[in-house]
Amino acid sequence: MKTFFGFLMKNVFPAINIVLALVIVTLTTIAANTWIVPNYPDNGNGDLIAHVPKTLAPLVLNRKVNHAKAINTVVQGNLFRKDRKEFSPPVQVRQMAHEPASPTLPPPDLKLKGVLILGDKKIAIIEGDYPIREGDQAVKKKPLNRKGYLLGSRIGSFELT
């Protein structure tokens, strides 16, 4: 066993060191050559560049062009001074047509008999009567049977909330 280990130390390891040294020298040479003499030219001679005609289409603007007279108006008014007043739009007076107010109905005479809540549904169990308006401005009471109404239902002109 000592002889085999001695053989390796004397013959194989120096051979591996020589191979590693040659690999390092080769890689260093390739790196230096790539750094000093690159594959691409420093500046082109223009033979490979495609020539494009330099005709430009007329410029079409979608915005309003300010003329010198408008700019002079801004300069003369000194609109950028510190003590300027902020622009306030002119006040417009609106004439609202007032409709003749119809007489209000009296509130309904309802009796809450119970509430049923099923998850996100809320049901009110109601009985009683509610007023309705007939064509000749007469108010008539309409009976309401005991029934369940969902939240947001309308009874006459009233809404359950």
C-alpha cells in the first residue's frame, strides 16, 4: 500500500499539476486574445448599413396652435405673478320649474308581527293597511294581509327599510 501511495505522489500528481497549468495558460491566452482583438469591428465603414430615404410626412397636429398675439396677451396680463386671482367660472343661475306639490299621503298603519332572518335575507311579517291615492285626490285605505315582505319591498308608495 505504501508503494502505491508513493507511486501516486511521485508520478500522477505532478502530471495533474502540469495538465492544470496548461489549461490555465490556454484559458488566459484565449481571454487576452478576446480582450485585445474582439470579433466585432471598432467602427463600421458603412457598407453593411441599409440606407433609408429621408422623406418625412407632413406633420399633422391635433391640438390648437397658439399664435404670437395670444402669447402677447398672456405676457401683458402678467398671468404668472404671485398676487394673481384664481379663475372662477361665471355663476349660472338656473331656473327650476316647480311642479305643484301633490299632497302627501298619511303614513301606513302597519303592525310588525315578526322578523325572519335567513342568512342574508331579512323578511318582515306585516299586517295592517296603507293609503293609496285615487284619481280625484281621494285617499283610500287598502288592507294588507299578513304576509312576509323582503327588505326593500314596496308597500304602496312606501319602501321597507
